[in-house]
Amino acid sequence: MPSKNLMAERRRRKRLNDRLSMLRSVVPKISKMDRTSILGDTIDYMKELLERIRQLQEEIEEQQQQETPGVLSVFRELNPNEMLARNTPKFDVERKEGGDTRVEIYCAAKPGLLLSTVSTLETLGLDIQQCVVSCFNDFGMHASCSEVLPPPLSLLDY
């Protein structure tokens, strides 16, 4: 009967060989089949992948800068007076055909503002179909509404 140490060593070597074969199947360029070459080629492949990731990140940053040139510089150049002017309330309503209405609101955030805005829209006879709310720094709301139609008249109403 083989000793426990011999069996443990065989299991360890089997696991190592299994993992090396898995590594060999994942890495596309393996020059030789010995352990040292497999590990060396894997390291080289990982370096190539990391370099490719770095290049892609640079391309994404360049593309974002081309799409929004100077957005960061605009914020850096603003002085406090311009920031106050930027935070002035804005209320925009656009009524479309078929009774659909688009509502946009931007203002300083206050407690209970969302609830009062929604109840005001309902009081005006508008049913909110879709609503996007942002309360990050200020209050912002984009809502798509439709008119609430009165219930149809029945013969009993006459």
C-alpha cells in the first residue's frame, strides 16, 4: 500500500497538471508544452491583454472628450454668481396632440416637493404615465402625462 504522503503528492501533481492544461487551453500562443513555457507565455499574454485594456480606455476617454468638449472646463470656469443663475427654477410644459403632455421641472430641492407636484398634476386632470425624478443636487422631474378623461355619460345622467 502506498503511503499517505505519496498519495497526497500524486493528487497535488494531478491538480497542477489539470490546471496547467486548462491554462494551456485558454492562452492562444503556447510555444512549448513544458510548465515553464506555459507560465511564461501566459504572463506575456496577460501583459498584452492589460496593454489592450489601457489602449481601449484611452480611446473611450478621447471619444468622450470629443463628444462633450470642455464640459469640465465650463464647470471650472463658473463663479458662484453664475452658479446661482444656473439654479433658477425652470418649468416647461408641452402639450401634444391626443391629450399627451410633457412636463419638465427644475428647481431647488425642498421637502415634500415631489408629493405636491404630483398632486398638483392630478388636480389639473393629468395622469402621469412615466416620470423620471432626480434629487441629486437640485430637484428635476420629467413627466409624460395624459389627460384623465371624464367617465362616459350613461342614460341615467340625463
